[in-house]
Amino acid sequence: MGKGFISQIYPLKCSIMNYEWGSKRFLAELCGRHSPSDLPEAELWIGAHPRAPSHILYEGKWRPLNEIIREFPFEILGNRVVDRFGKNLPFLFKIIAPEKALSIQVHPDKIRAERGFRLEEERGIPRDAPFRNYRDPNHKPEMLCPLMDFELLLGFRAPDEIVELLRWAGLDKVIDMPLSYKRGDEENFLKRIFLTFMHIRWSEDVGNVLKDIESEKKNIPEARWILKLHEQFGDDPGIFAPLFMNLLRLSPFEVICLRPGELHAYLSGAGIEVMADSDNVLRAALTSKHRDLKELIEILKFEIYHPNPAKKIREDIWETVFESPFEEFLLSYIRLSKGVEYKITGRDTVEIILFIKGGGEIEGEDGKVIKVSSCDTFMVPSSVPEYTIRGGVELFRVRPLIS
């Protein structure tokens, strides 16, 4: 064990990201602060990403978690995690609260991220430059667990459905593209549709389509979101994305996984988000930020997406574990009644814990008891073999998924 390291449960201080699409109420109310907040609060970052690492109370000082991990990698991460992922926490854990739609975006796979990062490093592009595509060499698979009803756009609809919706909206007479296609040519059709809308020119005809939607069809979900996106983003080409992307409404705890290359945009709601430790985003539309369509097209999967919520791979009376296809993280949800004592044993990898409701306590093997309430976060190093949670609380656990 590294000199000076103490095997115990460590409280974390985490950063709130004040992006303009965030809510002024959700995080403030969840964490028991004054609501509304002065600035939009879009995300709470919990992890060791160098852009906004959590801070750990170590030897009386709050220090960045990524620095402590580099100092004591095996004690904190565990041998298996270091062997697989190096001296890095492999996941990033967030609470996300969009009040305004996020950009239509895609994340790279590992090969593309490593290549893109290397090339931009060689070109000397600063990692915080607004026109940079790759801020780290990692891929970014994600898992989303809604805490309330959550709306998003995810993946491409089937071509027949797209054609029907375009004709319903009256856009078939406006876009410069034939809508017929041959079976087996779905990939090329979806690519043509996507590029056509990304380069659509605003015209009187397009304006008339919007007027018709507002006067005749505004109660249809797709129409409602086209009008809302137009209100939020003006003449951005992405406002018509609900016609060619799946418009989904998820219920609380209806968990979904987003793989690299899948086009998506979160629209409204709040939830837990877990991902590989990366901040790589390539944007297509609904944004004033940097767009690189040429690079994005190399990453984007032009495939029909069939929504498939994650299965609950194990569920006992207190803990639900959600199926993960990604080795970087495994997410579970624990809900305890008052008076219950829940012991977690047999540990040998790092965990991060987030309490979202109620009050109780957490106790490590050292016997130290810490009182907990909503929004409290903790890092449990691999060197703590077991810990106990008590009280009427709800919380999430994230740890690496390594067999």
C-alpha cells in the first residue's frame, strides 16, 4: 500500500457545469439549495476527468481526485482496473438536467478518438480550443437513467416512416431529394436525408411549412418539438430532426444505452448519466458551437435504430443493477427503507456513490460513520473490502464492469 494512504470512504466535492441549456431549479432543489439558482445548472460532474475533477478530502485538504488516483492508483482503483484501464478512473458520472435541447451530436469510438486526438495534438490545437473535436483519446459510450419523464431524439427512423412524416409535414415538396429508395439501400438513403437537412436553405416554402404545422398539426409530438426547437434555435436545420430521428419519451428508471456513432439529442427532463471518461462530442445541429460535418459523417452510423431499454440484470429487494454492454461502468440503484442495514461486501474495485433522496449514514470497515443526505457523493477505494448503508435513502452506485 502506498505510503500515507488511508483505506476509508472519502467525501467528494463536485463541479456544476453552468451551460445555458440547464435548469435553474432541478439541481438546486435536489441538493437543498436556494431555487431558482442564479445561473442555469446543466450537469453535476462526479469523477476524475481533468476538465472538472471532483475533489477529495485527503489529509485535511481538498485535492483533485485525478491527482490522488495518480498517487495511489492500486489502492484506489484496484489491480484489475489498473491492469485494464491504466491509472485512470474509467468512467464519468453525472446528473444532467436539460431545460433546453442539447445539440444533435455523436460520440466517437475508441479507434477514431485515439486517431483524432493524436492528429489534433500534432497540429498543436489547444485542448480547450472551441474548434477542437477531440479533447481526449477516449471513446464515449453512455448510459442514461431518467429521474423524471425524459424526452430525447435517438437514432434514425426507418425510411418508410421518414417518408411518411416528410409528406405529412409538407417537406417532401420543399427538400431537393427524391424520396424513393430500394430495399437494401437504407444506409445511403439515411445519409442523403441527413445531409439534405443539415444543408437545408431557409426559404419562404420552409417558413410556410412551419406555419402550417403551427396552425394545423401542433398537437402531434413531432410537430410540438419542431415548433419548440424553432423557438429555441431559430432557423437551425436541426429543428426538423424529429421527422427523421426517433422521438422517445422515457419514464423514470427506463434506462437506455447510447453507443458510439449513434446520433442523439437530449430534449428535456433530468437523469443520471454514466459514460466512459471522455468529453468528446461532435455536433451536427441545434448549436452555435463548432460543427465538423465531414468528421461527424465518418463516425455516424447510418442505421435504423430500434429503441431497446437496458434490462435489469439483477434485482433484489433493495438493489437494482442495470445491464451494461460497456466494461467501463456498471450502474445500480439502491432504495432502502428506514431501519434497514445494507452491507456491500467482496469489493476489489473503486466505486462512486451518489445519494439522491432521504437521510441516513454510511460506514466503512474502519467503523467511521458519515451522515448522508441528498446530493452527497463519496468515493469508495478498492482497498475498502466492505461498507454498510443505513436509513431511508435512495442512491446510485457506479463501478467498473470487469469480469
